[in-house]
Amino acid sequence: MSDLSAEDAKLVTLARAARARTRAAEGAAVRDSDGRTYSACTVALDTVELTALQLAVAMALSSGVKGLEAGAVVTDAEQLDVNVVRHFAGAAIPVVRADGSGEVLDVVNT
């Protein structure tokens, strides 16, 4: 994570913690335009399925944020669906993809 800013590294740490706490498939965290952070994990029930990133964005939205600066997802998946960030926050928002150890695999821009 040495190439990440301290604030983006914090997002990866929060995403890792959310994933580990629940043993979910993914953990995610987002930072809003005021610098506040929101973290979440995958929800997979019979009646509803949300990715960790979708839930983190929903949590931010429910807190009344006006925009997002960045996000991070800890996952074993090879690709990220960042549409929820793009639809809410627009283009050029970086979303870090990291593995379970916190190693950054890539950064996807919306």
C-alpha cells in the first residue's frame, strides 16, 4: 500500500476490517467529499444481495453526503463493478481493489 495516500490506505484498512469482521466475500469503504468514511461488507440473503461497495455508497447516501472522493474494495474477484460510485459521484473517482492481505491489485476510475 506504499503507493497509496494515507487516506486511501485507511480506506483499504476499513474495507479489510469490514470483510474480516463478518467473513463476507467483500469489504468496502468510501470517503465522502467532507472526508468522512463509511465501510460495509457484502450482503447475501435469500431476498436481497448487495455488494460491499453498493452498501457502503448507500450508507453514505443515507447520511446525506453530496459526493464521494474515493473508494476501496477488498475482494478475491478479478474485476470490480464501480457503477454505483459512477452513478452517484460521477467520473474519475478512484476505487482501489485490494486482496485480503491489503495488497493493492489495481485502481479503477469511474
